[in-house]
Amino acid sequence: MVVLPGGGYAQHAAHEGEQIARWLRGLGVAASVFRYPLMVRHPAPLEALRTEIRRLRDGGSTRIGVVGFSAGGHLAGLAAFAEAADADEAVDFAVLGTPRLRGLLSESYWVGRGLGVTLMEELVRFTGEVGTGG
């Protein structure tokens, strides 16, 4: 499990990183914190995460999931739903904890990739959240 801390893509929130990975490891789940690039434009964080996923698969991992919070939740959502991932870069599952949804809703990114806003509208309807701002 790859843990993606929040922090508005400007920092990595300490309480959403190693503590979560340590808790998962205590449950018997292999987990590590990925500190994605900060203060860069997308798709740089997604590309970096895909490189990390490929590295983990090359190391023998067969099932890889991501859990992200706030901006990390946004990145986890992109990892799960964005197109163009090679099989060795794709995640098997994603957990979005307090994801930053605002950018996902306003980006033509989703529509242009055939996912449409329907998916995100459904997620917002389910969570009741329009966005946290990161």
C-alpha cells in the first residue's frame, strides 16, 4: 500500500504519512509513504507516482493500492482513474481519504478521457463534498 499524504501539493502533512503506513504495517499490510513532487504542475506528481508503482512491481509486488488524503487523495484518484497507465504502473485499488475534489470536478481532464463528470458527480453526491481546497 502506497500512502500519499495531503498538504495541498505544497507540503507533505506529517500526520498523514508515516503514522498511517505504520498502522497499516501493524495490520500486516506492506506500506510505505510516497513523497510526490511538490509545487509542480500536473501531471508531474502522477508521473512520479507511476514511476514508484513500476519500481514496486519490478521489486516483486503483485497487488498495489494507494491511500491518499486531501491532495494525496486527489493524486490517488488520478492514479485510479486517469488513462494511459501501463499495466506495470496501474494501481489495483485506491482509497480516497478526504480527497481534494474541486480540481477533479472542474478539470476537462475527466471528460476528455471518457470518464465524464458523471463519475465525479456521483462521488460528490455520495460524499456530499464539493471540494476542500486541498
